[in-house]
Amino acid sequence: MDENGIEGAVKTGAGRIQGAAGALTGDTRLEARGKLNEAAGSAQQFYGRAVDQVKSAAGNAGDLISDQPLAAVAVATVAGLALGLLIGTAL
């Protein structure tokens, strides 16, 4: 797991506790800071998950290229042609 995912989970939990403490004591500033920290933690956690998925996809792509280099060249060629056609029609 990416360190951003772990740090985000910790921030999310700390923000929930901070928000709950603010709600219990009636301190609206503490409650608001807690909700803000919880949201920031959730965003960081989401980023960490996205990084993990990209790393996994890159690893899978590397395996595909190693195992089937001709197929990888064919896919890259088709993707390049499609991109070229899209750019050519946009101009």
C-alpha cells in the first residue's frame, strides 16, 4: 500500500475524532477543523489507492510487453493511429 493511503487513513480517523470532540463540547471551530482534516485524509487516501492501481497496471503492462512484444507493438501502433486521426480531424 502506498504511504499516502496509510497517512490518509490516519488523517481521516483523527479528523473524525476531532470532529466528534468538537460536536460533544460544542466547539464549532474544532468540529469544522475535524471535518476538514477528515476530508483531506479521505482525499489523500484516494490518491494513495490511485497510485497503487497505476503501479499495478504498469507492472501488468510490463509483463505483457515482456511476454508478447509483437502484440504490444500492435496495440501501440493502433493507439497511435487512432490518436493521429483524432488530432487530424480536430484541426
